[in-house]
Amino acid sequence: MAENLESARALALRMLARRAYGEAQMRARLRRAGFEREAEEVLHWLVELGYLNDAAYARDRARTLVSRGLGPDEAMRRLAGDGVPAELARGAVRAFLDEGVPKLAGEDEGREPAELLLCRAAAARKLKGRDPKTLDLEARARLVRFLVGRGFSPEAAARAADLPEDAPP
């Protein structure tokens, strides 16, 4: 048993040396490796050492997901898929939107909502820098659908695509 515990600890430390994990991910990985009995003890040990922290994992992962062009809804879905509790995922994404995005945006753009700033950036990447106003209405509607599919709200997507308010998405 002690040998298995040490092997489980060693596996967990090797995993954490490569990248961060949430508790649910680490638990699943330990169990898949055959450490069902040792998993909870290893998790407790890692939490005590400060090597495993769901809140820190959620904050870091939210920052990565949103910075890579995903909208808040998709980032929360992916965090939930990683085993992060929904409330923790929502809080991590909201915290990044409230604190991280304005810092990235600079003074001039900081007046717009963070989601809209990110949505505009995703639209610009999709359009390779072209202005959405140069697109016809059908192309703008496709852009809105793309942005909503990336996890942005329909309102932010419509504004980023410069879609007229009376136009159907």
C-alpha cells in the first residue's frame, strides 16, 4: 500500500510538472492509472502542499481560453468539462473579464464592455483585419453565428459585426 501511495504521488507530481490540473482531472487520471484507493489521499496531500488548487486552476485556464478567442460561455463550458464546479468557472471567467481584459485593452478601449472587446478581436482575427462594415448583410450574419458559436453573447456578436439592429442574425 505504501509503495502504491508513493507511486501515485510520483505520478501526480510528474503530471503537475508538465501542466496544471484541476482536482477532478487529477482524480480521474490517478484512477485510470490504477490508483483508485490512493487517489483521495494523494489529492489531499497535493492540496495541502498548495500544488493543486481548483480556484487557481480555473483562473489560469479561464485566462488562457478567453485570451485565445473563446467567448465567456464557451470558456465556462470548457472549464465545466474539466471538472471545475459551475460557480467557480463562472467566477473565474467573470474575474478575467472584469480585471484582465481592461488591462489588455488599454485606456482608449477600456470603456467598452470586456466581452465586446474580446468579441471584436475575435471578429478581426476571423476577417483577417477587414472591417465588418465592408461585408454584405449575409456575411455579417454569418460572422455573428460564428462568434456566437465561439461562446460570445448574441448582443456582443451583433455589435462586433456591425449588424444593424433590425437585421436577423
